Amino acid sequence: MSKNILILPGDGIGPEIVAEAVKVLKLANEKFSLGLELVDGLVGGSAYDVHGTPLPEETMDKARAADAILLGAVGGPKWDNLEDRELRPEKGLLGLRSGLELFGNLRPAILYPQLADASSLKPEVVSGLDILIVRELTGGIYFGKPRGIRTLENGEREGYNTYVYSESEIKRIAHVAFQSAMKRNKKLCSVDKANVLEVTVLWREILEEVGKEYPEVELSHMYVDNAAMQLVRAPKQFDVMVTGNMFGDILSDAAAMLTGSIGMLPSASLDKDNKGMYEPCHGSAPDIAGQGIANPLATILSASMMLRYSLGEVAAADAIEVAVSKVLDKGLRTADIFSAGMTKVSTEEMGEAVVAAL
Amino acid sequence: MSKNILILPGDGIGPEIVAEAVKVLKLANEKFSLGLELVDGLVGGSAYDVHGTPLPEETMDKARAADAILLGAVGGPKWDNLEDRELRPEKGLLGLRSGLELFGNLRPAILYPQLADASSLKPEVVSGLDILIVRELTGGIYFGKPRGIRTLENGEREGYNTYVYSESEIKRIAHVAFQSAMKRNKKLCSVDKANVLEVTVLWREILEEVGKEYPEVELSHMYVDNAAMQLVRAPKQFDVMVTGNMFGDILSDAAAMLTGSIGMLPSASLDKDNKGMYEPCHGSAPDIAGQGIANPLATILSASMMLRYSLGEVAAADAIEVAVSKVLDKGLRTADIFSAGMTKVSTEEMGEAVVAAL
Ligand SMILES: CC(C)[C@H](C(=O)O)[C@@H](O)C(=O)O
Ligand SMILES: CC(C)[C@H](C(=O)O)[C@@H](O)C(=O)O
């Protein structure tokens, strides 16, 4: 039975890094007889340029039909000044997430031992770091209504957004978080601002309630300001963290950067049946696009995460991760993770090296 | 002409650290003939315990009458489960901020050379760090309405808050930020999430507009997730950062923690006439309250900031800062900033040492 994989390169460095991940996927496909069928699609600014919309109906149809999706990244200054905000590249990404109900976003922050030096933190603070941030991805202030900019009676304008979560939205992400914690060290820290925001008072209450179904998991709560501090001060205190869309955006990027190598970190966005979209944690990096120097490893590892979570192909996933590790052991480094004594390679050389190791 | 200073010790370690700052203020008062009259008041949980409300009318009256306010910190587990959320300690603090229209919150993140080791970041990443975060303090999602928890037609509950800013609210904090940048290195980074949130699209637009009045200041914009990353990766790229209430809460705590010594950092909250409330950046630390080990230096430096910003007593403010620096040079350290080879002192010993140095 063949599996249908939608490949969405997107914008900026997206096409370059996805090209390397596709090479790796194709080889894994042959080697492990995975029966993958790769289909291409457009999303983001590159879709807007062709179809006048960042999420063409055709892409949405392919996404619904796919067993899993591999995405590069979207966005860039070229489209930042589009008058109609609904046409901006980010709307393509947000539309995919909400249209497919990919509410469970898993963002690991792992320090690769070979890259320990890349962190801006002291080695003893981050060595062995392995955190998983579970971010709610289809609700909260990202999608809340009413929203917009209106003119008040006194003539001045006012911008407004709505931060909203229902019990059922909180429950389903809570289950994802507790289940993730059960597979790891059974510690879950839920992040909120319950001393100020009512929506997170409900969040905290539901987390407590769902927690009763997972008595083995040690649940704690932390205010978001303190969580940002604790990530800087002593990140190894955390195992799994769970939080809403906005706080998750901020904290997962901070956590990823603790490792010093955000170019290495994959992410998964899953629906209730573990169908998912996989993408690197980093963005489209328009400043270095087209130069062939971007790090393709986060995208390659996203492909491996896809094989593991959505397709159940554990052996192939393991093999890709081993191949990446070997390439790092050899001292091959793209510019973002380069340090003295290593060998600097291009996007393509890095991709080819992983293919060779596989 | 005498100046009226309201002292609000608050909860947790508040009373201990404020007691030391008051000693320092009293001595400065004599030495520099400042004509300060200190008045005491209750706020937070300790006010609730006596008056059944975290912000008694009496305290609000004293605050309105005062020329400046020195606050310790509020909050603690004792009051975390109060059914009526309006009675929680934090509401006292938020009520003071909004009641006095203290919209301009200045939070410096400075690395004291004597404490360079305390940071969890590598020395080369943080040495010489000196950032000022300007946080809007009386608007945004902290105060936006509608807010609450309601029951939907299908029977499930939903929590909601409103993130809202008007043009005039954005303008006045923008001016504070640009003026702060003019006194420093003339670089201002405004933080928003304009690729997703409409309210911050307006924010960005107004910042651009106000920026035209400060042509010498180099204005840039950054998304909040990237700002959280950049603070971890390369914090010295920043001079002044300006953002809304919620993002400011998160980023200022992260920035403060970069220094490793949040127990050293003061803050100011100013109204349009520079009348202000001064408080340490850290919280009420209920876990160590009553043990006499808290660091009083952030509160002592808050008192110095008060003399400088609200009272124009520059000589006295300088003298207090020099005294603090001397005490650090001598190797005196409270537990939070202790390292091998230094002398560990209590809250009171630290306060007395500053008094002696002054
Ligand atoms: C591009 C942007 C809309 C997106 C987000 O904020 O979710 C990105 O920052 C991310 O974290 O995936
Ligand atoms: C105590 C709390 C309400 C407050 C805030 O969130 O503003 C605190 O975290 C701060 O930063 O001063």
C-alpha cells in the first residue's frame, strides 16, 4: 500500500533545504521499501506569486489527501507589505495548520553532543539538554475572533485580538502532552499566566483535571515570565512543557536557541489521528536564501520524525538519524554550526553526505 | 519643600528587602538633605489579610498623594486559591499601575562586572551587557475587555481575554522608548507579532510614525519569537527594546536572567509627568521569605532610580550606586549571587554594608 507524501518547499531557503531532505527520503524509500509517493505543492509567498493566494485550493486538496506533509518554511520581505493581510505567506501556513486541525505541535530542543560548543550558554548548563515543548497550534490568540483594527468614536484607531480557548481544545492538547510525558521522564510543566489572564485560569484547571488520568506524571505549573527565565537559568529542570499557541511560539524558539543550533531542530504538527505536517523549527531565512549555505539537517530530521510519528517506519527513521549523527562525527558543518577545526560544507554537500552515510 | 515617599513592602521577601532599602534612603535623606518624608502602606496579600482587599482605598489615596513610591513585591501561595480573583495580591499591583497611569515601565538588564560569573551564558556573550527594556504597563491584554470564563451553548466553558491597544496608548509609550534611546546608544528595537496579530500591526505602524520625530534613532522591528531567540543568542545586539505589556513581561524577565543576577535589577514605572513607582524586577519569592537571605540590592537600586528619575536627586542616586558597587568589590554576596571565594551575607548584613559604604 503506497503512502502519499506532500512536499511543500515554501519560500526563502525552503526549496534548498527541502531538496536535500527529498534526496534522503527517496533513498530511504528504496532501501526500506516504504512505498512512498512524493507529490509537490505550493504554499506561502511562492504560491501567492503563481496563484495569487498563499494557500491554493489545489494545495489544500493535496494536503487533505496526503498521509503526511513535509514543509520547508514560508515568508519573506518580498510579501511583507501586501496590503491584504489574508494574502501574506504566513496565512498559508496558518491555514494548513487549522484546515487540517494539526493542533498538537511537538518541538524538541535537544543539544547534539557534537555541537555542544555552539550554544551561547555555559556547557554545564546545557550539556545533555533534551526538552520537548508541546504547543497548541490551532487555537488561542492566533485564531481568536473578533480581531482587527477599528476606528473609535473619538477618531483614533484601535487594534484588537482575542485570546480564547474552550475546554475541549485544552483537553485534547493536554492529552498529547501527558502522553508525550509518559514516553519520556514523566514530568510535565504547564505554562500559563493564570495570575492575570482568565483564559489561562481555565487552562490550568483543565490541565489539573486531565492530569488525574495520568497519575504517574508529575504535573507542575509555571507562569510564562518565570518559564522564560528558568529556560535561561536552568533548562535541564524541564522534561516536557505544554502551553498555548502564543506562549509556545516564544518559548519553543527560546528553548531551541539554547542549543545554539536551531538549524538542527525538527518539529511535528499532528492531528487527532497522528496525521501530521513536519517542518524545521527555523524560519525561511530570506537573508541567506539562494546562497546554498543553509543547514538542511533540521528538514532531514523532520523527514525522519515524519517516518516515525505518522508512518510508523521506525527502522528508516532510526537509520536517518544515525546517518546525520555520522556526518556530524565526521566534522561536516554548515555555516550556522561551524566552529574551528571542522569542515565547512554547503547545503548540497551536507545533504549528499547524509545520503552517502545512509 | 518636603517630598512624600510611599513605602509599600508587600508580601513574601518584600518587607525584608524594603527594610534595608529604607535604611539606605534614610541615610541618603540626611546626608544630602533631600527632605524626604517616608509613609508606609499596605498592598497585596498583606493588605488583603488586614483589610480584605489587595488595594485598600487608603493605600490608593496615599499613592496619589505621594511624589514617588517604593514597592517590594506582591503575591504568594497563601492567596493563590482565593475564589474571588479580584482579591488576589496581583490585583493590588495592577490596580496601582493602572490607577496611577504608570504606563512607562523601564527595566534595565545590566551585567555587573563583579558578577560576570553568575550568568548561565558564556562570558563573551554577556560581558558588558546593558539593555533597557521599555514595557507598556497599563494596557494590552493585561487590562483588555471583554475577559472572563463563560459557558457556551454546547455546555462547555471557554476562557477569553482581549489584547487591545489604541493609537494614543501606543504613541505615548513610543515616545518614552525613543526618548530613552536618545539618552543611550540611539538604537530602538520594537517587538511585535505583526505577521499574526492585528493589534501589533497597528503597534508597528505607530512606532514608524513616531520614529519620524526622532530621526537620530535607528528603529528596527522584530517578531517576539525571534526576539526571545536573539536575547539568548546575542543579547548585546540590543540597546533599547520596546514592546507591549505581555511580551514585555516575558522578554524583560528573560533579559534580566541573562545577567544571572535578577536580584540586582531595579525597575521604574512612570506616568506622563515622570511620577513613578519603583520596584525590584524579581518577585516576592515566597519560598525564601522570612529567612533573611534575600538580596536587597535590587530594591536599594530601585530607591536610587527613584531619586534619579522622579526626584531629580542625581548626586544622592549616584552615591547609592557607588556604595553598592563598593560592597560588591569587597566580595559581599547574598546567597543568590554567591560564588566560591566570596563572603556570604544575610539580607540585613548586605543592607548594613551599603549603609556603611554610603
Ligand atoms: C511564521 C509564523 C506564523 C509561525 C508562528 O508564529 O507560528 C512561526 O513563527 C512558527 O513558530 O512556526
Ligand atoms: C505579578 C505580576 C502580575 C507582574 C506582571 O505580570 O506584570 C510581574 O510578573 C511583573 O512583571 O511585574
